[in-house]
Amino acid sequence: MLDCEVCGRSDANVDCIIEGTKLRVCSNCSKLGKIVYIEQPPLPRSAKKSASTEFELELVDDYAEQIKKARAKLRLNIGELAAAVGEKESYLDGIENERTIPTEKTARKLERYLRIKLLEEVAVAGVPKSGAKRKADVTLGDIVDVKKEGK
């Protein structure tokens, strides 16, 4: 695992855009920006779906509407739901109004409590082998050919 570029924790597994900059952060710091990619821990061999296909968790498009409907069905106000799942009321309000994207941890809590499906596995085509560079690992120095003055 890498260190979080915001707080320094050693479990950074989220690529997140914070203040216009893409950073590798922990799940706590991912709340500060927009999540671009969540690296999942490797599955045990017996649990893998296919040897050549990799999967990524993705938030469903209508997550806010699903949360609102499920909360209304249980006749809960936003404060009661926040207390039940251990999150701030303002954070859940932001999620319901699509101002905030829930972290995987929060989405899992909401899924369990509201009995809805917010995360789905999506097959990722063309994922490089673990030793190869991901597209995001390419640096400017890998691309730019610097010409020296006088040559």
C-alpha cells in the first residue's frame, strides 16, 4: 500500500481529485474530493470470477434516488438515518442531493441498513498485469522529449 498524500496514513487505495489535483489518498481523505478510482484488495483465488477479467466497484447512477426512496419507505428522517449508520447528517444530505459521492464504506453501511444495492461490479477491460504501469502511472518525464539549447 502507498501512503496517503493528504494525511500520511499507510492505507491509501483511492485516486481522488481534490482542488483540481489527482491524489492517492485513504478512504477518510477521499471525502475531501471526487473519487476517480478505488483500488480493491485482491480476492482469494477461489473467489475470482475469471482469471483474465478484473472487476471494479462502481456506484450506481441513481444512488441518491434509491437512498431517498428506501429512507422514505422506512419512514426515517435524515437525522435518524445518520444516527443509525454512524455518519453526519450533513454528509448524508449531501449524498441524497448528489453534492457528495459516498465512500465505499458509507455505501456499504447504507446498503446494509436500507437493504438496497448501491455498488455494482463492473468488468474492466484491458487492465495491465500487476507489474505493468497503469495509464495513471505515466509521468510527464515519460512523455516529454527535452531539447537542450545549442543542440
